Amino acid sequence: MSATHPEAVLAAGSFSKAVAITKADSDLDAIPDALYVGSTGNLSLMLADDTSEVSFVGVPAGTVLRVRAKQVRDTGSTADDIVGLFV
């Protein structure tokens, strides 16, 4: 199982790299294995293999979303202090 496969992320006990995410309606430079949400709010994401966005509503501060998002969209997102986590 590769390090970028979703099951590898679920099995991982820790992450080896963290990058601050700036919300934008365009693709990220690299697709993180998970997202840390620092302040409560909504997140509008486009996941790695999708062509349409999905909204996560009311994500609590301190949540780690184990999703591979190619976009953390500014439009529709109210959560802040988002960090991309890499295995």
C-alpha cells in the first residue's frame, strides 16, 4: 500500500510534513493526505478524484479530516487556520 493511498493515511499514526493552506478556488501545489482545521466553520473542497466540490458543514476546531483535497475553496469556506498534513 502506497503512502498516498487512503488506507495508508488511516493507518498512519503521525504525519511527516505540514503546510499552511491558503483557501483559493484553484488547485493546491500538492495534494495533502489530510487537513487540520484550526477554527470552526464550513469547508468547501474538491477531492483528488472528483470534478465537483463537496461541503463539510460545521467542522469543529481541532478536527483532522482524512481527505485528499486538490482544492480548499475560498468560495463557501468559512473555516480558517487550515493545515495540509502529509504522511
